[in-house]
Amino acid sequence: MMLLDSNSIIYSIKPEFTKLRALIAEHSPAVSAISYVEVLGYHQLTESDEQDFMDFFDTARIIPVSQAVLEQAVKLRQERKMSLGDSIIAATAIVDDLTLITANTADFKWIPNIKLLDPLAKESNPQA
């Protein structure tokens, strides 16, 4: 199973990312509750984009932030400086044993027990 990072959700509504939309359609990845806040909370979101994202979140499986995720996020932030959002999203992927679909693999590759997939890489080959 897979977990979409916020950047992948944002890219998915852009017309040029047809392969990403196909990946999402095929695998129905989950999203962290943090991505809901990050994506819909963007202060310059257009009405059209907001509606597209709302439609997406209405059908997505949103994973709430559990105590286990919070504890894992704390450990990650203690090891290395990272944003609160990234730490919770990474912790969700680890705790729920999900492959994190992100265009920012460099932000997460230092984490030893995380599975990553860059949906924008030319040779992306999802295994879920």
C-alpha cells in the first residue's frame, strides 16, 4: 500500500502529470491528515484548485494522526531537522508500513526504514 505526500497530491491536478494520476487511480493510495491541512490550507489556493482537492479528499482514505505516529515523528525530528509536516507524513508511512509517494525523496532518504517512490522519476515502477 501507498501514502501520497502533499506534493504528489498538488502535482496530480496539473494537466501534465497524467502518469501520476494513473498511479493514483491504480493504487488508491492513502493520505495523512497532515496532507489535508497542507494542501487545503495553502493561502493562495484558487477556487478551482480547492474544488479539485476537495473532490480528491472526499474519495481518499485519510489516515488520522495516531499516538504511534506522533511518537515516531518525535524520534525523526530528534535525529535530524525536518518540518513538522514531513515528520508526521514520514512517521505515518513507517508506522502503517506504506510506501511514501513523494517528489522530494531527498527529504526522506536518510530515514533507514522508509520505502520511497518518486512518481515524477522517469523510471518509477511502483510495487504495492
